[in-house]
Amino acid sequence: MRPSIFPSDDSLPTWLHTTLLVLVVSPFSLMTLWWGVGALVSGYLEPLAGPEFGQFFFGPVALHGAAARLAGFALLVLSGAFAAIAVRFSRFASDSGFTRFAPWLLLVLFIFVSFVVSTLA
């Protein structure tokens, strides 16, 4: 096997490793954070395209009032799940159970709240 042109993960300095983690995770985390805060403040949320074409996070209609604010909370939880993934892979994270299971718990909470939002809409 030919050696890679990229250095191994262990050979990177800690500051570069952390910077790369933030650069990889921040587009996903900041986008959902922006949508979530906007929905919480305004009480209105346009339909958000999901991971597949023609699929939406909370349905194809705009949300108003309590449903929009709950969807905004769900998006904040999803943003936290993305950030927890970065923390989990950081060199500063301990091997505690919290950092290991936090991304999964936040993802399950997001899915649960999403189902609640879809019943309100």
C-alpha cells in the first residue's frame, strides 16, 4: 500500500486537530443553530429540506406559533448533537460515558421532538 500524502491523526498538533474538527462540524451545527434560534424568536419556520430530495424535516408546510418554537428547540438539539460529535472526537474529551453517549442521546431527543412537531403541524 502506498503511503498517504496526509499525515496521520496522531501526528497532528492538538491545535490543528481541534481546528479541523471545528471546521468539519461547524457548517452543520451553525446552520441548524441559525434556523432554531430564528424559529424560537419569530415563531415561524419555513419548510426545511431534509437529507433526501423531496423530504422535509417537519413537513412540507410552514409552521407557526408553538409548533414552530418546538421545531426550533428540536433544531437547537440537533445543533448540540453535531457539536457533541466534535467534542467526542476531540483530544480534550475524557472517556466518560457522557461524552460517549451525548451525541446519540441528543439525536434520539431530536427525533422524538420531531415526531411531536409533526403531530402538532
